[in-house]
Amino acid sequence: MADARPAEQFASLDQQRDVAHAGMWVFLASETLFFGGLLAAYTVYRIWYPEGFAAASTKTDVVLGTINTAVLLTSSALMGAGVRVAEARGSGRAVGLLLLGTALLGLAFLGVKGTEYVKDAHDHLVPGYDFEFDERLRRGAELFFLLYFIMTGIHAVHLTVGILLVGAFAVRAWRGAFADRLEPVAIAGLYWHFVDLVWVFLYPLLYLNGRAG
Amino acid sequence: MSTIAVAPGRGPDESAIRIPNYLNTGTTLRSWLLTTDHKRIALLYFASLTAFFFIGGAAAVVIRLELATPQGNLIGSDTYNRLFTMHGIVMVWFFLVPAVPNTICNFVVPLMLGAKDLAFPRINLLSWYLFMAGGLLTVASLVAGGVDTGWTFYTPLSTLFANSYVALAALGVIVVGFSSIATGLNFIVTVHKLRAPGLTWYRLPIFIWSLYATSVILVLGTPVLTIALVLLLVERILKVGIFDPALGGDPLLWQHIFWFYSHPAVYIMILPGLGVVTELVTCFSRKRLFGYKFVAWASIGIAVIGFLVWGHHMFVSGQSLFASLVFSFLSYVVAVPSAIKVFNWTATLHGGWIRFDAPMLYALGFIGLFTIGGMTGLFLAALAVDVHVTDTYFVVAHFHYIMVGGMVSAFFGALHFWWPKITGRMYPEYWARTAAALMFFGFNLTFFPQFILGYLGMPRRYHAYPPEYQVWHVLSSGGAVLLAIAYLMPLVYLTWSMFRGVRAGPNPWQATGLEWQTPSPPPKENFATTPVVVRGPYDYRDRAAHPQHG
Amino acid sequence: MSGRFRSVWLSWAALVALLAATTGLAYVPLGRAALPAALAVASVKAAVIVLVFMELARATGLTRIAAGAGLFWLCVLLGMPAIDYLNRAARPVTERTLYTSVSPPPRR
């Protein structure tokens, strides 16, 4: 793995690193639009059903949601620190530990999210399966919960990919695989931060709407 | 350097000297299916796209046969619905969108940039496998019994009522979308990062600018289609209401997010064609491009503004009038950069030393057909006129002028132009010119009557119609026969020329551009040494004015 | 090197503080200003993540184009449909009409 020659289409390792970095950013721009489709649906139906959305939003578990947000923000900080250790050619074990912490916090997030899903099901909040709500607000609320499950579900899928990626990199970093080829860590980091970024917007839209009244 | 590698041969039998090129380095099936060479992947795409083109074309043949008589006597309405849907889905996602980017561009872009390959060769191969997987899913839905919603999958028909294989086809389109995104991403990064030394942005061929604009749309538009189809599948399979008005949803939301991709997708289909025509017009009139920077930025302008006009598909759908006004205005605006291109090609032709080789015939045909298609687009962008012609054959004729008259002409022009580079052989000029002329006449005979039909009020997507429309439908069906012959001809003579064509030198057209400075067919690594660029594109003035075949 | 770590931990502290702020703000009756306030805080958080963690502040060229294009096209995707929905004369079924309707909405 400690191979210091660029792939054949590149003139230098610098160019190769640059290209990988650029590729991930273009991919993330694409991902932004992917989540953007869901946000557009949310925008439109929130315009139509402000009361239903507000009422439904208060049924989500704000405590667990807030804890989860903090967990994800912390994981991003660990990831950022891991990337910086790697960039400074620090110890591979330090990078490995930081990445392991990142992945474990990601797992914790998924655990909390799963608990929430169970609770939602128990509260009859799953559209198409078991949904009960005040009839006057039912339509907006049902659309809200549909989007809630799709948005958090797709976010969870992305996070799972991130956990597998970062977990694998943690092991490889611990074994010293990135000693002189560090860009994969930074690129995995970009993806992880993006998944965090999505959640930063999902949190107020799904958990905080309608809390004041 | 590379110019001494291949001396222009004179006959088909001069293959005694086996110069290593990308075709003869490794000939096993494995060396093709696991290749990361952009040139071989381009050929894989060529083969698959040809197959899809004829699947889609076969559906069109049955459609035109049925429409030769007013009575629906060949096939029933249900079969007819499935045929035009399959024609649309296959032609849009499995031919037009990938037509130039994944075949021609895949082949020539690294060559034009002086690069050894695309930035992500393995992702390039992956995109072909995704394309084939999506294609198989879609063909499976066809074999299973087809889809009857039209290629636009409008809700709630597609989610609640259609009892055909919507989910399978939608899944196929999702998968082929991933292939599109991978392709676009690869090109964007390649154009930014892998240009040869000295190849600055304003020294790039316009073809690269057009492809860059196309890639931007592929990367930023396709994910929205993906999520739209995911929502459609959720509603259809889990029986929940996202677009279902009975459950509080809005069917128009589908149209908004679908057309957010699908209108820009029209520009995915046409922008590479605009790039091809720029290359052909300059080369065959031996002139510099008139107004290079305008043409270059017009491509980017089309890509950006093209994302702001999708609501003109929804003028009669119940969209708010204010939104319709905004979308109508922006639809006029997007015509400006397209018009800039047409004017600049015309100005380039002016005073040029024009040669009517087959690629140039396709290019000139393109300019005429694209102009007619574009102008009728303005009729449709006008709110009041659109109400009259919505969902009539006028619309059908309009977008076929752009996509078939425009894009397919450009595809064949590009194919002929770069054929010597791809295969190392010339195509037979006489047959190629005949096919180009036949394609132009066949196309106009097929689709011009449809403008009249639409103006007279014939709605699209019906398999039977009142007898007074028959004369126009018969003309159209007759033209379709000519068009089919014109499409089959290249299949025959190009295949023949692969084995028997006159050997082409590195630069049979005496064209500028880095791709012509390496042997035909190029070696696996494209260039013996990385070229250094010292002058701008289309530097035809200082060159010998007599292009000759190698 | 320690300076670069400091930026990570400072950003983390800022993000957690912003999280507390936005959660608190949600319980303040701001009326119609609640959503803009929440989105403003989220945007600041996003800026911290993008500029510091994803190092956009140090990036050049294509990276900035990709980030800018993603943001611009997202605005188009959210904004243009909003132009339509905010100006619709008629809605198929709204909450207002539902309040007055006698029969419950159809269920499947």
C-alpha cells in the first residue's frame, strides 16, 4: 500500500491527490441535489400544511434528536482531528484511534435513531402501516412523517456507508497503511462531514418546528 | 514524435506492419470487459447504444405503421401506450443522454486534452456496467409486459393506476442515472485537472466546453431524478401518499422535481451536439471560430439557465399563473445563448473554404433542423400559444427536431468525423453523403407534417384519429421509412469500412486539435510523449488550405 | 500544528453552543420568524463545518466551484417550486377546507 508512484493517467502524486479531492467535492455537490429533492418536497408541503407540520413535528423525540445532533457534531470534530493528524504526518495509531471514535459515534447515532423509530411505531406514527392523528391535521401530519422517515432513512443509509468506510480506514491507519499516502483519510473525512451537514439541516426542520406553541 | 509512427497507407491490405494500438494490445474478452482504457470503454458503449437505438427504433416503426390508417387496426390502444412509453424511455435514457458523452466524448476527450486517460478510469468502467444493469432492468420490464405511463411517469397514473411494470422500469432509470452521474463527474474532474501543459481554458476546443456544460447538468440534475423516482417507488410499493391528492399530496410536485431534471436533460442531449457542430463547421470551412468566447460561455449559459425553465412543461397543469409567467420569460432567455451559437456558426461559414464532406453535411443539416426546433420551442414558451398546442403533435415535432434532427444528426456527424481516428480507416464517402442527405429529407418528411397535425389539433399518444388527418400521417409514416433506411445504411458501410476501408493517416481532415496529432488508431497510452500546447484552437488560417484524405 | 487542532476544538465548541442556541430558540415564541431563525443558526453551523472541517476556506478552483454550484442549484430547486406554491389560486385540499368538511378524508 505504501506505494509512492501515481496511477498511470497522472503526472505526479500531487495531481493524483488533487483529482481525488476534486472528485469527492463534485460528488458531494451531486449529493446535495439528491437531498435537495426531499427538501423541495418538505418545502412545498410545509407551505400547504403549516399547522399539520407543526403539530406532527412536536411528536418527534426532541431529546433524543438533540443528543443525536451533538453526537454527530462530536464525531465530525474527531474526524477533523484525525485528518489533521494524518496531514501533519502524525502517528498512524493516533489517526486510527480518532477514526475509530468517529465510527463508534456514528454507530451510537444509528442506535439512538433506531430507538426513536421503535418509539414512533409505538406512538402510531408510521404512515402506510399504523398512523393515527387528529383528523383535522392528519394530511399534513402524515406527509410530515412520511418525509421524516424517508429523510432520516436515507441519511442513515449514508451514515452506514460512512461508518463502514471510516471503520475500515481506522483499522488500516492503525496498521500504518497511510504512512505516506494520506489523501484517502481526508476524502473519507469530506464525506463524513457532508453527512453531518445534512443532519444539521434535518434537525431543525424535523425536530424543532412548532415547539414554541 | 507521433507523426512518424504511421505513414498513410494506400490500400486495405497494407496491414503488414503491426503497429501497437489500443485495439491490438490484448484481444481477449477479458481484456475488453475489464478494460479501464477510455477508448475501449467508448467502444463498449458504442455497441450497447447501437442495440438500444434499434430497440427504441423498432417501437417507433410499429407506432408509425399503426398511424398510417385512422382506425386503430394494427394494435390496441394498450399496446400502443406501451410502445410509445418504451420508445421514449429507451431513446431518452439509453440512447440520447449517453449518445455523445459516453461514446464520442469518452473516446476523444482525453485525446483532445492531451491526457493518458480520464481522471477515474475504473469509475468509467463502472459506469458502463451500471448502464448495462439499468438497461437490463428496463428491457426486463419490456419483456415482462411493458410500461404504459409515457416516459414521464406522471403521477398519480404511475403510482396508483398503471397496472404495468412501472417499478421495474423506474428502477432501471435510477440505475442508469448513477451511470450518468459517474460519467459527468469523471469529465468535470478530467477537464479541470488533466489538461496538457499550455492547454488553457480558452485554448480548449468548444467541444470540451460543451461537454463540460453537459457534465454539470448530469451531475446536478440526475440526482434529483433519482430522488423523484425513489419517492415514486415508495408511493407505488408501500401504498402511501406522497403525490396522491386523495391523501393530501400534490401530483404537480412530481412534475416539478421530474422536470427539474428532465428539462435540463434536453440540454444534456443537445449540448454535446452543439460542440460537435462547432468542430465540424470550423474544420470544413477552414476558418477560425467566429466569437470563440461567446460560443464557449453560451454553453455554460445554456447549462445554467436551462435549469430555470422547467415550468414551461406545466403551463396547463394547474401551476400558478405567476410561476408560469416567470418560467415563460426564462424560456425566452435560454434561447439567447442557443441563438448566439447559430449566428456564430453562420458567421464562421461566411467567407470560408467550405467542403461538403459527409460530416459537414450532417453539421449543416443540424444547423437548419436545430433552428427550426428552437424557433418552434419559442412558440411553446409563449403562454397563450402553448395552451392551444399543448400535448399535440406540434410538441412531438418540436422535440424531435431538436433531439432527432439535431442530436442524432450531430451524433452521426461526429461518428463520421472521428471514425478514422477510432478505427484507423476511412468510411466510404459516397455512401456517407447519400445517407446524410437521405437522413435530412427523411427526417423532414417524417416530422414536418407533425407540426401541421399538431396545429390542426391532433393530440399526441392516440393510436386512432379522425380520417381528415390521414394525409399528414401517411406522409409522416412514409418519411419514417426513408429515415429508417438512412439509419441502417451507416450500420452497413461503417461495419464494412472497419475491415475494408482505406487506411487513414493520423490526420485525414488536416484538422487542428490534439487528437489528430497521434496515430489512428491511437496507441493504448494515447501519446508517446505528453504534448505541449502553444496556440489556440481552430488555428486553420496558417495551414495548407487543401485537406486531403490520407 | 497545535493551531490547527485548536481550530477543530474551537469549532466543535462553537457547534455545540449553536446547537444549544437553536434548541433554546425553538421554545421562544417567535411566530413566523422561528423558521428563518432556525435556518440561520443551521447555516452558521454549516458554514463552520464546510469552512473548517472540510477546509473549504483553504480550497481553490474546482472545489469552490463545486461547493458554490451545489448551493446555487439547491436554491433553484427549493425556490422555483416555492414561487409556484406560494402563488397558487386553488389548492386541491387545504387545512382550511378540511376544518369545515363533514366527512373524514378517504382512507385506504
